[in-house]
Amino acid sequence: MTEELVMATWTADHLQDLTGTTVMITGAGGGIGAVTARELGRAGARVVLAARDVGKARGAMAGLPGDFSFQHLDVADLDSVRAFAQSYPDELDILINNAGVMDIPAARTAQGLDVQTATNYFGPFLLTTLLLPRLTDRVVTVSSQLHRFGKLDLADLDWRTRKYNGLAVYEASKLAVVLFSLELQRRLTASGSQVRSVVAHPGVARTGLVSHSPLGFVNRLPFLVQDVEHGALPLLYAATEDVPGNAYIGPDGLFSFTGYPLIRKPSRAGQNAATAERLWHATAALLGADAVV
């Protein structure tokens, strides 16, 4: 499919009335996630903020109009993910897997998994599959244009035998996200489900995500970076507009760094259906996933 312009100047002002819609978003204590939650609430959605730091999430929404609720979730901790999914009682229209970390030092979760991969990929994989029976509309998972440089080793998804490099781990985790969406959509379609899987990326947005990374210099280059308000637009579009399953949505500017939402193409590696299926099985085997489509 060729790239297709969504709307030259689509902004949050174009959000439809979301009254009666329940949206859950992870990692909404600041940055793009907080803007996304704020705008969804302004449009009338009931927004569930699933956050590791509930106090920070409450503070981000304090005084804003909207129906917000807050629940603790550490997406990197699979025990937290399982407990959260088991206790969540309601039907859910839209799940936005937004929480993420970038280029952090090597560390392990309570389950012994690589923290960066667990936050960006393993946790969202498990959360999505556990909540899927309650989802009615779509799941949006946040990736990055850096997925184009990602290299996967299906025998070492958890970085136990390869030398750890924070940026390489980030790139691989974001490629895994793109392939996860591809295989999830295939399974949804095969089962006759109307639920859609969609990928969004914010381009290069000025947030704290890269502040500790050598890539943090981009925040000082205004021609390469946009504010968080624009960075949230692809997420908002992916969550609310009538896009096809497995759409990949990012800014329309040069290299998809900045701009307004556009349906684009992921990397060639991110379109490999055979790899996507193998990745799914490898991930489920590693996590002991409780639910698959």
C-alpha cells in the first residue's frame, strides 16, 4: 500500500465526540502519554491511566476536564501485568500501549527479564493478550522510526547472550512492536474479530525519553524535533479514526520526524509475516503467556 495522506492538518481539534468510549493508556504520567490522555478526556472519553507512578499520573490530569481514573501498573513487571489484567473488571474499547523507556543501562526485572525489552515489548504483549477478550475496538501500540535499525535474534530476545547496547535494545524492541501488531492483526482477522491492531509513532518529540541518551542532542535541534502536542497526534489519530488494521501512523514530514498524521509504511523487516509469527511463538514461550489469540 502506498503512503496515504490522512489529513494535511489533522489536530486534536478534529477528535470526534468520544462520550461512552473507554480508553486505557499506559505511561501517561507525562510527555506524549499525558497529552494523549488529556485530549481523549477533553473529547468525552472515560480514560483509565494505568501507571507505575499513580501520583504522577494524577498530577498530570489535575484540574483538567474529563472522566479520568487511575490504576497502578508496572508494565515491565509481568506479575503486575497479570494482577492488573485479572482485576480489571470492565469492557474496554481502546488500549493504548504507550509506556516506554529508551537507551537505559542494563537491568533485570523481578522475573529476570531485560527491563527495556520488558517495558517496550514483553509487557505490552502480555497486557494486550490478557485484555483482548474485553477489547471491543482496537489496540494502539507505540513504536519508533528507530525500529528501522532494529535487529532481532529470536533465540535471544532477552539479551542474555548478545552484548547489551542500550540503543540497539531499544531499536530491537520497537521492531518487535511492529511485528507484534502485524501478527496480532493476522490472528484477529483469521478469528473474525472486528478489533484492530494499529501502530503509531510520534516522530521526534521533545520529551524526557532521550534526555540521558547520546541521542538527547536532538532536543536542541528545532528543525528535527516537534513539541509533545504534535508528537501525540499520531497516537490520537490511530486511536480514534477509521484506519485499517495494522496501519502504521506517524508524522508526515521529512523522514517522519515532524508533522501531522500520515499512514506510512514500516520497514521491510517490520512487514515480514513469517518473522512476525515466529516472534509471537518465541515471545509466548519466553513469557509463559497466559492468553493468545
